[in-house]
Amino acid sequence: MAWNEPGGGKDPWGNRGDQGPPDLDEAFRKLQAQLSGIFGGGRGNSGSTSGGGFNGKIFGILLGLGAIGYFALGLYQVDQGEQGVVFRFGAVQEQVVGPGLHWNPPIIDRVELVNVTRVNSHSHQALMLTEDENIVDVSVTVQYVVSDPKGFLVNVRDPRVSVTQATESALRHVVGGSGMNDVITEGREAIGIGVQERLQAYLDSYGTGIRLDKVNIDRSAPPSQVADAFNDVQKAKEDEQRLINEANAHAETVIPESRGEAQRILEEANAYRDRVVARAEGEADRFNKLLAEYKQAEGVTRDRLYIDAMESILGNTSKVMIAMKDGNNIMYLPLDRITPSAGGAAPPAGEDAIRGIADSVVRQLDARGSGDSARTNR
């Protein structure tokens, strides 16, 4: 039968079922007596006025201590450079808590602190395939700060894992669209800028609340298995560039010299042309003047021209031609052999010496002609 029916069992307050409805006051006094026994109260008459007052004071003190502890548990400090995100019953609140001392009700509110000034760093290294189908070993360092603490805590499960995966994707996309020479030499800075732009776009689309500060390409080189062969290729390219530079330097030296030589030849040709033209013009002018003189005195001018021509011709030769009296033979005298020489060099003959030699030759020729005539008469 039920506990509140007649003859039933005891009710929750220890009364018999046949004693009527439970007495709430009596039950409350028994509860106070039990609490007093627990906290050192007397076990005398539970209905005494002094015992009930003492137990009420203890209960009030306990409530006050509990309230103070609850208030103390709700106090928290937000350091400089941090921001707090408040979760009320698990739902994020719009307001972000700044630096200072704050209070939130425990159990109801939960506060997550996020440092928004510290520069976080993430390093990533992987083998990449370039556009020209070469493999390079790339190491990159990503530096970032938290710009939106609510997005950092709420939008993604693990922001750091998201940074790692987004870095891998952005780096492979940029390196895969570049040639190997650009990745390992002069194009590293441009690749770092491209990776930063693409990675920031990925993080913004995820709503991670992360702002990139810098992306550095720490190392980009061929794999260690082919490093020696790659170094040989690089040395060959350097030698090629060196030879090209030397050839260009030689060309820069030879071409100006050739141009200068060509200009000199042109100037000499122009000078020769001017000289010949001037001489021809002078000769033509002299001929015109001689023609005027020739028309005034033909005989004298003709003899004078003949004498000048013969003087010019004979003055430049060392041989003398002599016509025989009978007009049949012409003899020539090598004056350079007839005149005595000292040390193998013929001294210049004076006018008197040449005249004496000529007279001697004429006398010999006359004597030889006379002897030939006498023999002919006989």
C-alpha cells in the first residue's frame, strides 16, 4: 500500500502512515538538528530556542562564505596585450573584454583570454614540384598575430592547424606556377610575397581572425640527392655568363677602335681627295696662265717648257744620255758608277765635276770617232 494510506509504511520524514499528514515544521527542525550535529551542535532538545538560533547563525555564515567564494571565483585579470572573449552558457557574446580587472558570474560565464600582440611563428618545409617539372626543397616561416579573438576561438577548431594546412596549399600553388630558377635564385622574394597574399586570402575566407605579419622563404634548393649535379649545372651557367661578359667587354673594346680606325681612313680619304682636287685645280689654273703666255710668245714659251721638263727629268736620274754626231747611236753614262765613292756610297757630284767628266767623255768620243773615220778612209 502507499506510504500515506492508513496502516502503510513510514513517510520520508520517519512518521508512521497512521499518524496523518506530515508536519513540515517538525521535519525542518529535524534537519536543523542533523546539521547542528554535523557542525558540532548539541544533541539536546531539538525544539529549544537557543539551539535553533545558534544553528541559524551558522547557516547564515555558511551562506555568506559561499557568496564571497562565488564572487571571488568570478574575478579575473586581463593583461596588457590580451583580450577576453566571454561565453555565456556556451554562446559567444559580442562584447570583447579589454585589459584590466573584471568579474563574470562563474558557471554562467566563461572567459577565454587571447594575446593579440604576440607575434606567432610557424615553420614549414616540404618538397615542391615547379612549373618546369623540377623538384625543390622549400622551407618557409610564417609570422602572424591574432587580429580577431572571437574568430580565432570560434570559427575554426584549431587555428594553428589551419595555418599549417593553408601554408602548404599556398606554397605549393605559388611554387607550382614558377620555374626552378626563379624559386632558388632571384625570384625568392617575389615568391614570398605571392605566398603571403594567397595565404592571407585563405585565412580570411576561413574566418580565422589571423593577420599575417611576414612570410620568409628561408631556404629553397634542389633535393640533397641531386645537389652535386645541380651545383655543376650552376657552375656551367656561371661560366657561360662569364664568357658572355668577357665577349661583351672585348666587343666594347674592339668596336670603338674599329670605328675610330674607319673614321681615320675616311678622314684620310677626304684629305687625299681635297689635296688631289686642289692640286688639279692648281695645275689647271697654271696651265691657263701658261696658255695665255704661250699665245703671246709661242717659241720662247715652248723652249722654256722643254728646258724645264728636261731639267726636271734629268735632275732625278744618275745617267747621262749623249747623242753621237752621226745620229745613229745614243750612249749613256752611269754617273753613279763613274764618280768615285767612299765606303760604297756615292757622294753628290758638284756641277764642275760633272761638267769635267762630260767634257772628258766628249773628247774621248771625238777621238774614237776620228780614229774610226781614218780607218774607214784607209
